[in-house]
Amino acid sequence: MRKIREVLRLKFDCGLSVRKISRSLGIGHSSAGDYLCRFAASGLAWPCSLSDSELEQQLFPLAPAVPSEQRPLPDWSWVHAELRRPGVTLALLWQEYRLSQPQGFQYSWFCEHYRAWQGKLDVVMRQEHRVGEKLFVDYAGQTVPVIDRHSGEIRQAQVFVAVLGASSYTFAEATWSQQLPDWLGSHARCFAFLGGVPEIVVPDNLRSAVSKAHRYEPDINPSYRDLAEHYGVAVVPARARKPRDKAKAEVGVQVVERWILAALRNRQFFSLDELNTAIAALLDRLNRRAFRKLPGSRHSAFEALDRPALRPLPEQPYVYAEWKKARVHILCGLAISVAFSPRHGLGCGVARSVGHRSIKATESNMSLPSIAEGGSTHVRSAIQARSRDRASHHITALSRATSLFGASARPWGRA
């Protein structure tokens, strides 16, 4: 039984403060203050002729009984979409729901029924994807035949697929292979298609992405790492033989195969550009196709969720580069593929015993590490087995070679 009458007597008859009343009756001072506020709001006068139970009913009236079927239900689709935004929780959404619907349900009911509604979307545990956070990339298992118009040769084109986590917005294009140049080029075109850059890219463990797979510390391909540094993204490969780590990519590949590749099964293509034009048309239709269980489409979800959260693209586009180990050739050049690099001013007096160095080679330039000068960039020769440098340039002293390659460089022919 609440000590309401005694609180009122000590206040009005004895003139005690709220804290003294709380210490006298052994109740909290906030409870004593609440009783006095409710009594003032009720319009009753002291002394009061009501019984204790009647006085309690006046100060603590029962909430009107509202049948459950008449209480407003939350919009679970809206709740599900809002939870993808950074910092949004069920507690915050329930508070907003109760502010708009005072007769609504309590927090425990809210959480329980949201989980029940969410469980109808999928029978497996669902991953929570934050807006603008992850981009899942993979290749489709199905290929598309492309016919050479002149020779009649049939080549199988690979299909690259990328899916954003929050909106499921999808990108797809055909390339000739899954090799490094096509892999990196597809990423650059995907970022341009999205108009921004996510925080994380989640690839599979194919060779173009991961040099050595590992559960905790995978070795990222150096060229792929270059692309990640250029766009400011993190590469977090999925674990080997764990397809649910990239479930979005798996579902995206399935959707592309069903709604794009299957629709093109009876068409013949004579160039990669022709195939990509057909894929782009069906891709736009796929992204604008309405969801079955959620409101809107991939395109509308992307515009509302992911696009505002994507980071801007860099000013300069990515330039493909390969990282290779090379050593000074007998002609004092560095061999990359079948073309020689410039001689870097090392002169013809450098022995073949100098150590290996990592070289970053683009289509037109090569960059070399230099201990003394912090690196150097040189024009790459496009002529097979030839250097671009003239003989008059081969006059730099051995000290330059020593600073570039260390003490292992020595004059050729000298012990």
C-alpha cells in the first residue's frame, strides 16, 4: 500500500520538506514528490475525506483498456529499413513509435514481434548490413559465348557481379577473363557505376584478389592492394569455403544468372561491347524491379540508403599496375615481361649479382624503390627486348647503383 495519506499529512499538517518526509517514511524522495505533484494535479483539497483506496485511484487512475486488435501496429518494413542506418536501434525506433502512437505496444512486445516478422524473411540467420559499408564481389559460374565475326571462333566471356550490402543494388559486366587486369578494371567501372566508394570490399579467394588465403591474415595481391589504396577502401576477403561470408554476392550471382543471363540465352553476340550493352539494359530493369517482401526496389533503396553514405570517387582514375620481382639484366636493364626498363643511370659497370627488387609497372611507366631517394619512376619500353635509353645516358656512377640496390652491386668483371 502506498503511503500517500501519510505523505500528505506530513506535508500539509507538519510542513516538512520532501526530503524530510522521505526519510521519515523510508521511501524515496522522488516517490514522495510524485505523490504531491499528482495530488496538486488532481484538484483535491486537504484534508481529504476519501478512503485510502479511493485516494489512490484518484492519483493513479488506470489506463483505459484498449483491445490489442485496436492498437496501432508498427510498420515492420520501415523498422527493418531504419535499422540499417548507423546508430539506429530497436529502442530508439520503439520510442519514436510510442511518441506517434501513445496507445501502442510496450518495448518487449515490439522487439518480440519484430523478430518474428524478421524470421519470415529467411530461414537462416540474417546479416545486418550498414549503409555504404560493404560491397560484395564475385564472378558468376555461368559464362556467355561470344563469336568472332571473322574467324567464327567462340570465346567464353566471364561475368563480374558486385552487390551492395544494404540496398542489394547490383552491378554486372562481361570481361574476357578473371585475370588481374580484367578483375581490377571491373572494380574501377563498378565504382564509377555506383558514383562513390564503399568502406569495405568483400571478394572471394580467387588468385587475382588473394595471393595466399588465410583464415586471419590473407595475403592480398599487391596490385589489388594498390587499387584499394587508390580508392581508400579496405579489402576483407571471405573465409575459404565459407560462402555465407559473402551471401550477398552468392545471391547476386544467382539473380544475375536468372534475370539477365537466362534472358540472353537465345541471343548471339559478336563482341564484348555488344554483350555488355545488352547486360546493361537488363541490369537497369533488374535494379528497378520491385522487391517481393519489402517495399521499393534495389534502385530506390540505393538512392535512399547507400548513395548518401558512399564516399566520393578520387579525382584521378585508377591506372592498372603490376608488381613484380626483377633484377638487373646483363645489359643493365630490368626485364618486365618481354620488354626492358630504362637503365636508371646505373651504367654498364653493374654486375648481374645485384639482388632482386620489387617493381611497380604500369602500361607506360615503372617505379623502383630507392633507399637514398625514396623511389624513382621511368618510362617503360614498348619494344620487345629493347631499352628506351640511349648510350649517352649510361654514364651514372656506381654510387647511384649502390644507393638503389645496396652493397650487392659491384663493377662487372671485378671480384
